[in-house]
Amino acid sequence: MTRPKKIVLLGQFGVGKTSLMRRFIDDTFSEDYKVTLGVQIQKKEVELKSTKKISLIIWDVEGNTSVKNTRLSYLLGSNGFIYVFDATRIDTFIDINEEIEFLKENYPNAKIKVIGNKLDLVGKKSLVDVLALKEINYDYLTSAKSGENVNLMFQDLAQDLQS
């Protein structure tokens, strides 16, 4: 098995970072919403296509209006980032291209996945139209509530980290 890989969940308050992590780690969802203060860290071993395993150390950090406002110590040593936005709230992805560019410039070796969460709360056609208008490049649309695409997204990132 390879060295554990540090993944950091980023995004604004209330986009569902903690819910995505809970769905992936424990396969659970709760309507009870508690704001993450500081950072919550979980670990999960993932089996890759090559039958190898990789250990993910997932950092769920408190929401910020900008990645630049996130504590540097939370970001250091990251192998990958999952930038989460709420597909029902345009304010959570209005500056997304600048946020992703900041990560690419400052963490050039880290893999990045852009995730639109809360897919269960919107109609897919209207969401796609909104994202197309905003020229958002996202990797997955997920629902922490239903579990749609959550495991797939983490699995895909784990696979990217292996190569």
C-alpha cells in the first residue's frame, strides 16, 4: 500500500462538505446541520481498479467565502482538493474559476475535483443551464442525501492520486 493521501474538502458554508464526507465514510446522511469549526479529519481505505489500495486522509475544513481565507496549515501537504459548491445557491459558485485557479497556482501537484452538491434539490435541466451560463467546469454533480455520485467522485480522485 502507498503512503496515505491527504484530501481537503473546500467550499463555502453550508455546501455539504461534511455531509459528503459522512456519506463516503459511513454511508449515512443526517438532516441535522452543524457548522464545522476548524477541521474534522477522517480516514478511509479505497480499493483501486488495479486491486491496489490507497488510504485517504480526508480533511473537512470550515467553510470560507474564499479559499484564500482558509488556514494555510489546513492546505499544506495536500495531495488533492475537492472544491464543493451548492448547486442551489449561485453565490457558492460565482467566483469558482478564480478559486480553482488559486489552488492550481499554489498547489500545482495536487489533483482537484470540482463538485456541485445537493443535486436532489434541483431539476437537472435547470441546473445544467445555470452552470453553462456561468461557464462552470465541474467534475461531478452529487447528492450527499441520496448518495448519487459520491463514492464515484472519491473513487475517481483516489485513482488520480495513484497515477
